Amino acid sequence: PRLISLSAVPSRPTSDNVTAPAVVILVLALCLYLCRYHLLAIETAYVRGTRSNTLAQTPLWLPMVVFVAGLVIFMIQLLAYALRLLGGGALIRDNHESA
């Protein structure tokens, strides 16, 4: 008689498989909030014509745009990682951690 292997039985979700997508989604929500806040600050600085108090008098909306662009790139990466986790992909681990 052939025995049924235990690998055919679905494994119970581990805490990593449950908490990692939740943490990624929570960080993504925080980034969306920060992005919204900074976009409002950019609009205010642009409309008011706010400039730095230096000899160059750089418009303050320019460094704010750079920050928001970096935040958007980070959110795209977070979204890709969340989709990877929700699709059953592996967690990203340090070199010192075991799988």
C-alpha cells in the first residue's frame, strides 16, 4: 500500500506569513498619508512663492518635490513586495537569517 505524504496537507500559516503583509500594508498606508501631506505643503509653498533664506533664494517647493519623488519610488517598491507576499512569495531576509 502506498502511504499519503504529509507534504500534500496544507501547512498552517506562520506568524511571518500573516504579519509581514499586514506590516507592509500599514507602512504603505503611512507613506500615502505622508505623500498627501507633503503634496499639500508643496502646493502651499508654490502658491505663496516661499523661498529659502539664503543668497540663492531657492524655491522651497523644489526640495519638497524631491522628497515626494523618493517617497513615491519607495511606495512602488512596497506595493510590489506586498503583491509578492500576497501571491505566496518568500519573505525578504537578511543574509544571516535562515529560511
